[in-house]
Amino acid sequence: MTTIRISLALLVMATLPTPLHAASGSWKAGVAKVRITPEKAMGMAGYAARKHASEGTLEDIYVKALALEDQSGRRAVLVTSDLLGFPADSARRVADRAQKDYHLPRDRLVLNSSHTHAGPVLSRTLSVAYDMNDADWAAVESYTRELDDKVVSVIGAALKDLKPAQLSFGHSEAGFAMNRRAKTEKGVVMTPNTAGPVDHDVPILRVEGKKGALRGIVFGYACHNTTLGGDFYQFNGDYAGFAQEWLERRHPDALALFVAGCGADANPNPRGTPELARQHGEELGTAVDKALAEKLAPIRGPLKSAWDQFPVAFAPSPGREEWEKRLQDPNIYIQRHARMMLDILNRDGRLPAEYPYPLQVWRFDNDLTFIAMAGEVVVDYDLRLKKELGADRLWVAGYSNDVFAYIPSVRILQEGGYEGGGAMIYYGQPGPFAPSVEEMIIGKIHELVKRAGSR
């Protein structure tokens, strides 16, 4: 009888919920960063208006990594960067090497970019937008390959840095993001719109080491990283870079990592000068610091992940006659785009009808769901997902794994304008997305959230 009683007691103890402090402390975390500021003048990404190469550096730019290991030994790495966005080819090379060198599966590597418009050009994703010659493009290819090496190395350094940790999550707010789309009689124009949708939420992940020492601060915001315009020629991370710098000065033993949200249709307001970029960065950093001083919710394991790459359809594209007609358009970007489409037609006999869209979900038990969306995602997705999945324990990121186009909602697709289809010219895509784009992506997100599951 004694043996039976002891066994029953052990069984009851095993089924009791694990205390939060014990569960949240079962993590390991590692952090690392590498400077990626170009050593030489080269093309700057983000603005077609720029007419020449960079002119020095206002603020160094970085790639940073947070490595996590849950109680089962499952590892994952979040990479953040002061870049316009990882192109598909670069992201694929990095992911393949991370899997080979560190046995890190694709579903457990997130590559996010701050979308600063004051970083270097990467690959040829936006080649229509840039006035560059063969030598300029050779410099871009060389820099991109060096960047690949640095990203792989920082992933390895973060994994090597794994130490016992506790994770906690919370929210704050910053108010400088403003919707940038306004409907007029002549169509949608890009201008500050106080009545347009926006999300001022600042999600925050706190990473603590021994005795509560702060080791990592991961934070996000849904706003274009474009305080500085196309007339500015010095490398820097814009407001997101200044926010990270501000937080690291306040917490010298911690690494601050910025995750860009679904801010494709929002701009900082006001904007235009380095002083305003610093001001917005300090506002964002202060919001994060305020939350860090409060009690955040513990994050438990296990960490479960899901990844998929699925086709998202374009609307039907014009025929050859229309593309040939556009070669005579007075707009140089329309000409370049038409030439690109004709080259594809001549090579392949047809234009792409769809794009392989990468999507990723991480679930931290029932405490946090992190969704990494590709492309420049408009805020409608963020606001809809918060309604459907719950805002308190949700983090939606854009600009992840492949920045290849704007991702409009059906509303924005119908309204048109730059985010609704105009930007596809610069991205070298055959045209706007089909009206199915929103439901296709939202449906897949729900599928991956279920696949990632919970305990």
C-alpha cells in the first residue's frame, strides 16, 4: 500500500501546472551583433530619387541575433538588421548555411529588417528604381556576399553565447507613426492622414540572465523607417537605429534588437531631418524603457514553429503589345519596368502568375505567438490578426525573410495608389496582386498557428 500511495502522489505532482517562474527560467538565450556599415561609398537603398552613391556615415548599422533554446533543447534564432530588407536569394543562402553549419531548420530562423532607407542596396530586387552602372552593381554583389558571411557568423555567435535565461513579454506605445494614404478626387495620394488606420503598439520581449540581469531587449513598431528622405546620403538606421542606440546606452550590458512591424502604409510624423529621427528614436526607446521597468508576463516553453512557402497570385498582366507601348512612356521607371517584363517574356515565354510567399510562426506555449510575414505589409493585416487571434499575446512582424513587394489588403488593393499596386513597378513585379491576396495569407497564418500548436 505504501508503494501505491507514493506512486499516486508522484503522479498528482507530475500533473500539476509548473510554476511560472520555474517554466520561464528554463530557457537559454544568447545575443550577438556585427557591424555592417559599408567601408566604401556605394548605392543606398529605398529611394528612386537618389542620384549618386553614399557620402559617409551618420550612424553605424548592424545585424544582430537572439538565439533561444527551450527546455527540450530546441533552438531558434531571430536576426534583426539595419537594412531595407533581405532579398530572397540572400535569405536562402543564409538559411541554407545556418542549417548546414548549425543544424538550424528553416522554420526556426527569422530574418527581419528595420526597412531603413539609409542602408546599402542589396541584390537586384529594386533594380528598376536605381540609377547604377555595371561597376555600381558589382559593388552591390560584393557587399551582399560579405553580408551573407556576417549574418551567418552572427547566428553562430549568438548560439555560442547561449546561457540560462528568463523571458517575459509586454506592450508599450509610441505615437509618431501616422497613416500616409489619403483618398482624393484624383485617387490615393501619399500624405499624412490623421484619420487613417495605424497601430501605435510597441511589443517587447525582455531577456534576463543571472540574477535578473538584462541581456536582451527585443522591441517592434509598425511604421516605415523613413524619417530621412531621398536627399540624405549618409548611412544610418533612421529612428529604429537611434532607438536601439538609446536603449543600449541606458542598458550597457544588454543588446537592443528592433523588429519592423506591419507599417507599410505609415510614416513617421514629422519627418525630414536627423534631429527628428533621433527624436522619434528616443520616443520609441523611452516607451520600451517604461515597459521594462514594469512587471512583464513570463514566457514559458516549449517553442514550437511552423513555416510554409505558398503561391500568392498576381492579377492578370498585360500582353506584349502593352509592354512595348510602355517603352515609349516618358517615365523612366515605367520604361525600365517594361523592358524587364519584355526580357522575361523573351526568355520564358510568359510572365510569372504568382509569387512564392514565405510565412513563419513561432509559438511560446500559450504565452506568445510571433508571426513573421514577408514583404511590406500594410497595417490592416496587423489589426485584423489582433482581432482574430487576440492582441495581448500576439506579435506580428513584416519585412521578414523576403522583401519583394508591398502586401496590400483587399481594401488597399481596391483603392489603388502606391501600396495598392504602384510600387510593383519598382519591385519589378508583373503587376498588382489578385484580390485573393488577403484571404490567402490570413488563411495560411491561421493554419500555421494551429500547426505550431500549443501544449
